[in-house]
Amino acid sequence: MSMADTLSEIETCLADDAQLESLRVLVKSNSGVDRYNALVASYNRRCSSFRYRPSDMADARAAVNARRSSIQAEAEALVVEWGG
């Protein structure tokens, strides 16, 4: 029987998902697409099937929503670093 993921693990997956959403519309270069695809593969390995308690998911969503603007800024910085 599998234990539920920790609040931190859930929050990390939700934050990664938010970052991927931002990156999807920002990435324009071929090298950026390659790096984006690598992040998606990593996300899928780590976050595609996690277990959680409903209260933990609600707390994690709230924490990620509070950080949404900084997650967007991090995505923008990554695209600049990647050269588009």
C-alpha cells in the first residue's frame, strides 16, 4: 500500500506544473523546446501519479497560487537563460 505524498512533494509538483504552463507559451527557440521537453519528461516521471489527502492538496494549491507571480518570473528567467 502506498503512502500519500507529503505536502512538500505535492506543492513541488503543482509549482512545476504552473511553471510548465508558463514556459509552454514563452519558449520559442529549438534549444528552448528541447529543454522544455526535458522538464516535461522529468515532471511526468515524478508527478504523473501521486497520492494525497484532500486537505494537503488544498493547502498545496493555496501555497502555489500565492507564489504564482514568482513562478511566472522564474519561467521568464529560464527562457532568457535558454536564449528564447
